[in-house]
Amino acid sequence: MTIKELLNQGTIMLKNEDIDGPKNKARAILQYTLKKSREYLIIYDNKEISQLKRDEYIKNIKRLIGGEPLQYITGVQEFMKMKFVVTKDVLIPQPDTEILVEEVIKIGNRLQNPMILDLCTGSGAIAVSLAKNLPNVKIIATDISKKAIEIAKYNAKLNGVINNIDFVESNLFDKLKNLKFDIIVSNPPYVPTGEIKKLPKDVRQEPILALDGGKDGLDFYRKIFERSHEFLSIQGYMCVEIGYNQKEAVKKIIDEQKRYINVYCKKDLCENDRVIVAERA
């Protein structure tokens, strides 16, 4: 069987199971299985594939059909035009989070030698992207998961910014003492507990720890904004990602603290509310 024939077989299998973008996903899995580029698959589409590799490919296609995210199969995800290693221990970075990163970059560019705290860093996508795009920045990134911290460190090395980031295994602020930051950024868990079982099958494969935001999805916003003023410089910025329908609820949590001004919201690529920024009074 040739590359072209195997790719067609994988595409048909995915299409029959109503998987979105079957051809692109079938090709991505074939690239991963053969450890070859897309260009290679096109140029050598008549090349014969060994039975061993054919079996491995079909096994990976079946993993996708079974609900395993493509990124966990291939082990990588692109974010902010960089490559990030992902495993089942971390949330898969999504394009919507790039809106958060881009807004923090805009703010950071107005500051000299900014100090940034990234809470719930996961794969390190936010911290690494900020370190890559902001000159003279210093970042501390925390996560409660030891495995997530290990992956985030690997991604910082992979993208050449390990010297700009300190990774700390911590439940939010717990391990941070007497530190002040110009910006605190977070993409915390914000899915209501009861909604998790309604998520798409592939999303439910991601770590519950990184998804579950409590009964109303707002637990982490309450915890973050209860203590954020202790670690944020005057006129510093809080920047958080939110669920598409959480704008008013999160703004209420912020307003109750009576410590923030100039609160505003940014929309994502689908025109949903996605990022809230607040300035420390």
C-alpha cells in the first residue's frame, strides 16, 4: 500500500465517523507515524509503506476515532507560531488564548523590564509566548501539577526562553512570598462542574484539574482576585481568560474587591467575550 492509498484509507475512516477535517487530521497522523513532512507525503505519495507502519497508522486513526485529541496522539500543538509539547497532563493550548497573550504583550511593551506572574501555567504556552515576545521580561509561572511544571520547563527550553522563566509548583499564590508583579495573567479552569460531561468527547480527555472551575465555573476567579492585590504593583494589571458567558459574573467578582479600575473585555475570534483586564488602583 502506498502513502496515497493509506492516506485515503485514513481519511475515509475518519469521514465515516463524522470527524471534523478528516483529510487534514488523517494527514497529520500519517506525518506523525512516518516522521515525515507534509511535503514528503506529497512528493512521495506512490512510495510503498511497510505493514508495520500501516498497522501503527491505523491504530493511531482508531485512537482519534475513540475520542483522543489529535494533539495527544502527535504530542505537539502550535501556539503563537511556536511548537509546544503536550501530554495528557496538560490542557491543549487553544487559539482563543492567543487573544490573552497578545493583550498582555501590548501591555508589557508599555513597561520597562516587566515582572509577570502566570498562574495555572499548564504547558507553559502563555509564559513561553510572553518570554519570546517581550524583551527584558522576567516571568514566574506556577501550577499545582508537578507533571505540568515539567512539561512547561521542557517547552521553555524547546523555545529558547528557559532563562527568562522561573517555574514554581504551587497552588496559585501559595509558594510566592513578598513578590510584586507588574502583570498577573491566568487562564484558569472555568468550566462548571456539571457542564464537563457535556463537553465534546476529545475535550473530556483533557485533565479535569485544568477544566473544572467548580459548581458555577467561577471558583478560581474568586480565589485569584481575593489575593491578587497582595502580589500586584499599584497600577499593575490583572489579565484573565474567561468562558464565553462569564463576563458579567467575573466583572462582579472584580468589582466586589474594590481594588481595580479601568476594567475592560476583549473578544475572541468568534466574537465571544474571552479576556478581562483590570488595573490595580
